[in-house]
Amino acid sequence: MATILIDGRACPARTDENLLQACLEAGADLPYFCWHPELGSVGACRQCAVKQFSGPDDKTGRIVMACMTPVTDGAILSIDDPLAREFRAGVVEWLMINHPHDCPVCPEGGECHLQDMTVMTGHARRRYRFAKRTHRNQDLGPFINHEMNRCIGCYRCVRFYRDYAGGEDLAAFGAHDDLYFGRYEDGALENAFSGNLVEICPTGVFTDKPFSAVYSRKWDMRGAPSVCAHCAVGCNTIVNARQGSVRRVLNRYHDAVNRYVLCDRGRFGHGFTTMSTRPRAPTMRQDGLPVPVSIATALDRFAAMAADGPVVGIGSTRASLEANFALRALAGPARFSTGLAQPEHDLTLLVPALLRATPARNPSLHDMEAADAVLVLGEDVCVTAPRLGLALRQTLCRAAYPAADAAKVPRWMDAAVRMLGTDAPSPLLVLTPAPTDLDPIAATTHRAAPDDLARLGFAIAHRIDGTAPDAPDLSEPETRLAGSIAATLRAARRPLVVTGLHHASAALLHAAANIAAALHAAGTDPALSLVVPDGNSMGMALMGGLPLDAVRAMAREGEIGTLVVMENDLTRRLDAAALDDLLSAVPHLVVIDHIATPLAHRADLLLPATAFAESGGTLVNTEGRAQRFLPALAAELPLQESWRWLQQCAQAAGTANAPDWTDLDQVIAAMAREVPALAGAADAAPNADYRLDGRRLRSEPSRISGRTAVRANISVHDRPLPQSPDTPFSPSMEGAYATAMPGALIPFYQVPGWNSVQSLNRFQQEIGGPMRGGDAGTRLLDHDRPHDWHHDIPAPFTPAPDAFLLLPAPRLFGTEELSTLSPPIAARATPATLRLGTLPPGLQDGDTVRFTLAGERIALPIRHDPTLPPGIALCPPHMAARAFATPVRIRLHGNDTP
């Protein structure tokens, strides 16, 4: 640590940071535009000028850019020096020359970094009286609005989009003061992280297009900390809501997980909460038709159903731990199902067992960025876990650090570090059946069937540690590749191995575990990441339960009187014949859900549940981190949390030891007692009794408009706001708020003088580091079992001349269940195709073929993809779920040209 003097005040500072960071960490107000904690420094805007003095006797000093000046012990600088203030005022005045006077109608108004910095510099009037530069805006797709005339030329957008996120279709055109940031032509931005431009841009050039249709000012919306459920990464989010509906989702900083960035699926996938088709009242089937009924009538009907025989519950990997536990309490542990068919059930339960038994580290996303060699084995992480894929992309920047250190260039000096690292070898090794977005930056790519990739993985482990089992009968190219990859991994200090359940292959998981264990034995510090499919797949694995196959067997034996399916669309889990077989053997079907699934339409009793924005709960991400989400909205009856419905059903049916929970904390406490593997989930966030300075936390900024005016056409009398027993938040601006509040409870970022998301700096212990109140969540997995080598080495895949091995091909947009129902995400979904590496005789690219999958005839257009290995076909996973539990061979039945 060093000590620097800022306007005569001694402040501690880290020697590996620049003066701008040091000033901000010291609590000083120093304006900036181009600098961003995740992007480093380039010195483009000149707004962070300060005066630096060479020593105590230097009375003149010189103007320096704080973001480009390293911290040195004893450095003396002044922010308030008149010359520095005049310089910064001149900079912002020139930046504002062409900026429109549209703050009252700009979507960024009230949370605009440009507004904050302009006020901070004291700039209040314009002297420029000539014509302004103007630009034509572009249509950038369903996610982003474009208003180029607000641009101040800070370059943040292209630096994030191209350098950090790896996008190629956004660029800077022009030069000097005539810059244009956009695409070469109109069209949707292609990168999976384009929505972050909304928060990265310090002005209103890029704004949230779906939010503009339901727009409210920041101070008119309620905020709540939440967790994204659209994949297993568990990115932290902030949900903004007003007048009973979700308005937008923002990134919530978590040092170990998503940090400053959120994928587009997580940012724009919340539209399912406001669908007109959403169940909003209990319905009971009468004469074959669903009829709305009251809560009391619905519970009486459930009690009558439960009297006809045992109740069996099917849980869900997209539902919270608490909802699943409540279903388990209703049905009993012996009659509770994970909602997964085999082998996905077995593989999901295998993941935590492997992580506990493998001596390698179980890394966070931030840990992954520091890896110096990465092997991706069989998993397209850019689609199944987008934020994880972005973390792996950052290892390229880390690869440039040795060259930067040798040249004595600070690591935060972004452009120089990237230039010095141009020739640094890529640390990425990608072995997958199909191309991925990481391929262009990988040092090695290899295409093969999943079994062949698993064989290669076993061979790599053997070449690292000779006691590990070897794969027999490798080809000469495979032998050389295994040796090369083994040498690369063994030479690394912090190697990382990543695989997952993408191809439902236990052999891939075991091969990855063998590699990680071999690396540990070789003396390196390896990490192993196993990616699970859904937002709470890991939580379900820790809770345990029966597979769907066991439930089907119970139904055939007449052991089910009432089947309760909670937040799980079985049409995505079972093929049509298997589902019909199950439901025909069950007298009563009860569905609890917040979306109108095909299964819900077949229910005898449908109970409407709350979505994530209206309830609290806990999800466990792919690294085993339990994280709490809290409600931004107060649900109005008859909508209720799934666990409340299940508790009431248990009481109505007279279930032995029916729970009498009154709030979420009681459910969590009961779960911690009865499921030891989930005991730590109680520490994921403070409970509802948490108070700050003796008061509840406020969920709305202090400038919120009067709630009476919102309903003045109904009544001018104020009405009490509903208080949730599941959260420590007050549903208004009345309450406590501080930068040191727990990280799991921050509902919005705002401090005096800092109204934009850049105010996050004030909530961190140090910029880019942990939150002052501690990070959200708690890890549940630790290495606690001895390791043993895995020997399930599969036979080589042999292509057949007239058949194809069908594999799932998930897409970023259009395959995940909840986000697919969001209109902006649906607008980005592409039509389903059958991708083939080799075309059968008589077929051409674009032809439509018919094939049989799990007894169902399917017709899809062909897309020829020469990068695929011979004998491999890729199909959308919503079809795959019916038959991809194990990859199956399909035979094409003729073709129909469109």
C-alpha cells in the first residue's frame, strides 16, 4: 500500500492502480467518462484531469490525466486546484457542444452519468451558437435503441463490445469530432452481451428498447435484488417494477460471479412475467373445461383428490429450493421427484459428487478469468452458460500480462496491454462436436462425437499422470493431440477444465474429473467447472429425489392418487407417448405454475404461482453457490408463492405434520434442518428481520413521486402499501439505505452526486473488488471425499452410412423455457433446423426432411454445416428433450423440398 495526498488529505492507495481509482476509493468526486473498472484506461476523454506536484516544494504542478497516471507512494495531487477545475470544465463544455438539450425526454434522465459529471464540473450554460453535428440513428434490433446525437465520443461502447465481449458488428466510423458508433448497416447487434451497452454508455446513445415501451423514471420504480434463472451461472440482477409489472432487469455486481456484465438472455428474458396468457386464478376442470374458482374451492378440491390415494410430487430445476422443499414436505421424501428423466437425473446428481471428490478447485467465474490454460471438453458454454463463456474470453487478456509486466506497463492500461499481448499464445483449447463462439480465439479446436471427445479426455489425463486409465486404440492424430494438450495443461500454473451436461454424457464428466485430478497430482493448481443446465439444477441435485422414470413406474403400479407437478412442463421432459402413459395412469393431475404450459392445459386443478419478481427464494448456481432473490412486487391474491400453495394444500388434505410456515425464513429453517446438504443456504442472505439502524431498508429511491397521484382518478386518499413478511424491505422510499448494507440486499445504486450505475464504486471495498457489506450468497460445495480414477471409457464412435447421431444444439435465444416467452427474445429466435455435416445423396442445403424421433414424426429444413464431424446431426433441444437423454441414431425418411 501507498499513501497519497489529495488536496492535503492523506489517503491510502494501492500501488497497482491509477490515480483515478485511488481518488474514487478515497471518496473524492472526480469526473470521468472513458474509464471503466472492467475496461481499464485509455485516456480518451481527458475529463479526469488533476494537478500533480513533484514534491512539497513544487507550487506549480502540472496537469495529468488521473486514469493514465500510476499511484506512487507520496504522490501529491489536487482535484480542487483552479487550473484543474478550469481544464475539466473546458473538456465537458466541448464534449457537450453537439449534445442535444433533451434531458427531460431522454430515457437516461435522472440516472445519467453525463448529467452527474456535468453537474460535478459546474458546467451550467453553453456558449456554442453554431450548427450542431447530427447523425441518422440505426435500427439495432429488439434490444437496443440508438440515438447517436447524444454521443460524446468516449469509446466505451466499442471497447466493451469488441475488446471485452468479442463482438465484431459494432465499430467506430469517422475521426476527430465526427465519430459514429454503430453497425455498417441497420440490423440486430449479434453479440450475446449487447444489452450491456445500456449500462456501459455514459449517455443515452444506447438505451433499453423493451423498457422504453413501459418507461418509468428511476425514482418512480421499486427495486429488489434478484438472481437470473435463465441458466445455471446465477448472475445477480436488480429487478425494477412499478404498478404491478416488471419494467426492466439490470446487472447487480457480484465480485465472484457476473461482476459488471449480464447476458442478453438474462437482461431481456423477463417478459414471461407479464404475458396475457399467464394463469392468474385457480382453475378446476369441469365437464372437460377449466373453470375459475376461489382459493377455498381449489383447496377443497385438492383435499378431495388427496383422499383418493397417495400424493406424489414432481419438482423443478427452475423453481426455488423453498418451493421444491415444500413439495417434498407435502408428498414425503419417498414420493418426491426431481422432475428429471434418466440419465439427466443421474448426471445432475453426479455433478456435486464429482466436485466434492475431485481434488481440483471448484472455481467462481472470476477465478476462471485468471486461468492460464483452459480446456473446454464437449460443452458449448457460450450458449449453455453465456456469462461463463465471456469469463473464458477474458483469459486472453490475462495471457498478455507477462509481456506487460516485463515492459513495466500497468495492467490497467488497456490499449497498451492488448498491444503487447498481440503475440501471446491463446490459453483456450476447445474440443466440441460443433463450432462455438470461442473457436476464433482458441489455440486449438477439435471436432468429434461426444464419445470420441471423452476418449480424448481420458487419454489427456493418462499423459499427465501415467496412473490414470488410458483410452485404447486412439488414431495417430488423436494421440498427438492428446499429448499436445496434456503438455499445455501441465505447463500451466492455474489450468481450468470445463465440461457439462450438454450431451448427457457421464464419460465426459468422468474424463474431465480425471484430467483435473491428474493435474493436481502433477503439482499444478487446477480448477474443474461442471456446467449444469438450469437455474436450480445444482440445488435439486443437493436436495435429491426420484427420477421421472420411477414416477412412471409408480403410476403403472397404481401407487399414485394425485400427481402434483410444480413449475415443470413435463412435455419438455418426456416424449408424447411416455407422458400420455403417465397421465393416463394418474387419477388426478394438479399443476402449480406461473406460465401457461401445455401440461397446465391438461390439469384437473391449476394453481397460479408467483414468478421470480413477486416472490423470494434461493437458487444454487453451477459452482454450488446458494443465492437469494427477493420480491420487487407484492403479489395480489389469488397469486401465491408455490410454497404457500403447497403448505395450504398439505393443511387442507390433513397431511401428517403439515407445516404451518408463515414466512420464507421458516421454510428455509425447516429445509436446513431436514436436508443437511442445504443447511448453508440459510446464510445466503440476511433474513426478513434484518434492520439497518433499526429500520427496514427502502426499496425505492428517495425522489420517488407520490404514490397517491398514481391513483388520483380513483381516490385522493393514500392507501397503506402491503408489507411482505419475506423481506426486510419497506415497499416505499421510507427506510434506511447505506453503501455498507449487505451485498445481498442492495435494491439500487445511488449516492449523492452519483445517480447512474457508476455509483456502484461507492458500494465496493475497492473498485473491482468485493462489496462493502459482503458479497451475496454462500458456497455449499467443498472437497470432502477421496478421489478415485474413473474407467468408463467409451468405444469409438463409428459413423453409419445411412444414419446420424442426433445431438442437441441449444441456442442463446429460443430454447431456454422462460426467456423464450419474452417478446424481445422471441424476436431474436431463429427457425429450427437440422444441421448436418455430410448431406445424404439426393439432399441439398435447405431441403426439408422427415425423421422419426421417439416415435414422433418430425419435419425440419436441412442446414449443411461442413464443420460438423461425419455422421453427426444437430437438432433443437426442445425436440432433443424427448430423446436426447441418450443420443440416438436417426434415419432420414425421404425429403420434401420447400
